[in-house]
Amino acid sequence: MAEVLVVEDDSLTRRFLQQALEFGGHHVAGAADGAEAIALLDAAGKFDCVVTDYAMPRADGIDVINHAQGIDPTLPCVVVTSYRELDLAMRAVQAGAVAFVPKPFKTEHLLTVVNGALRRRELATEAMRLRLLAPMLERFTLVLANTLESKDTATQWHANRLVHLSGRIATHLGLPDDQRSAIRFGACLHDIGKVAVPEQLLHRPAPLSAEEREIMRIHPVAGAMILESIDTWQDVRLIVRHHHERYDGNGYPDGLRGEEIPLGARIVAVVDAFDVMRSGRPYAAARPPEEIHTELERNRGTQFDPAIVDALLAVTSDSDFEVPLDGMPQPGLLAEMTDPQEEVAAVNSLLGEVRARARSSA
């Protein structure tokens, strides 16, 4: 239920506006002119929408709108005015009003316009919240991923390198900002589902048996389940779930093939394999650059999307094929961390709950 301020110097019209908005389920306060409205608006955060007349004594609708925008740029203002003042109403729109309702009006029309303005405000507020949250969220996911990597292998910064390289490929492909962010998060958390895998398998220095491989294969599904409660992360969940699919359809968990596999998952599949080959694992030594080149070319169109292999080769240089230094993040990632151990310890306190949830879901 929204808090709406109605600003109208004609008492009958003001009362009608208030009753119409109350009928629509809103809480409504009234102001008899622009100056009174400005005084009420000084209580920052009190109102969710302003419905104002244009021509009023002491202060007009534009004055009200300017004051409202100065207090809260996301506060929607709707102008109610007669047809003969339409040019003035347009000036109000230019000043920041989101819509106007011509007099005479019907209750249904007024409510449609006001509810639309309120919805736009919700979307604007959510977009701003996500913009502010994104740096913190990326930092958290990197810490969580590195904690998981430290349990899995000695290459603690594997996730950081995947974030960095996936971002370079996404930029090379000209993807929009929101898609690049989802790919970076997906690269960061691609193996989060390994919390559902017994640790003795994660540390096994020898090849796994067929039964053990089947256990290991639960981690993409478990990882997607862990992230399912984050409503805005559908693209991230798809990357986590499908980063072990193969371009020829012989991957897991769903046997997707070609462009059925989400683009982000195809990118992470290539950079994950690339980083494993250049840095090694307990069961496999790091490979020299020429072998990595050969393996990437050999698996074009079978394991990997050929276009993503081309993009990887386009954004990397010979130095990128060298074995990365363990424990060293890529430039620009986690550089602001003053005490990573404290943050890792904080994330560790959450892993017990995450592990239990993943195992029960798998």
C-alpha cells in the first residue's frame, strides 16, 4: 500500500482525488497548495508518489516537482490538469513528472496512471539497489569461490582467473553489461556445488572410478540448487548447471548441445578447461602452451563451441598460456581486500549450512 500526496487547491477536486486513490488501496494525504506540499515533502521518505495540480497559489506544480525530485529522484510525480493547461502540463513533464492526467478524468484512469508510476519507481529502486549491491556481491562470490577452491585444489585463485578471462571474452563478444556480470558471477561460482561432494574425492590425487565420477557429476545440479533462491540470478544458475555440457551433446547433466547450451556456460566451459590445462590439478600436471593450443583445436566443435575457442585465442597472448602463479589473483580482482583471511573465515562459517542444503537437494 503506497503513501500518496495529493496537491490540489480546489477542495472538491482534492477530495475526489483522495477518495479515488483510497478506493485503489492507497494511503493519501492532501495539500491545499504547492507551499503546503513542499513542507510535507520535507519529511524525506514519507511519500511514494505525488499527484499534483499545475496552477496553484504560492507555489505551482513545477515547484512541487522540483522539490520532490531534489529530495528523492525516484519519487514519481503525476500532474493532473485541465486540457486548456496542456502546454503547462508538458512543461511539468519536462521538469521531471512521469505522467499527467487531464481533467475531467475517471477513477480507473487515475489509478492506472498512478499504479504505473509506482511500479516504475519500484523498478528504478531495484535497479539502483542492484547497482550498489553488485560490487559487494561480486566480492562475496569471489571469497566464497576461493574458499571452495582451497578445499578442492592447491590452486586457490582458479575462480579469480576464470572471472577475469570470462569477462575478457564477454567484452570481446560485445555482450551487454548485465550479461557480462552474470557470466562473471557464473564463472566465479561454477563449482559451488562441490560442497555436496565428499572431500576425499575432491582431494583424490588419482583418477576417479566410474562410481566416483557419477558422484562428482552431481555438483552442477547441486550448485544450481544452492543459488535457486536468488530471484535475479537465473542466468548465473544456468551457467553453474550447464558448464559441463559439451557442444556435441555428450556432456552433463542434461545433454544439451550447440546453442541449446547457454552462452555463459559455453564460455565458462572453455576457460575452465583452459585454466586447468595451464595450471594443473593433483591428478594432472600443467601442460605446455603448445599442448594447450593443440587440445583447444582438437576439441573445437566437440567439447567446445568453436566461436568461444576463437574468442579465447583472440583475447589471450602467449603469456596467458604460461602456468599462473598459485595464490596470485588476476589484476583488478580482490585487490581491495585488506585481510582476505578474515573474509574467508566469515564465509567458512556459512559452508556447513550450504553443504547440508546441497547434499539434501542432490
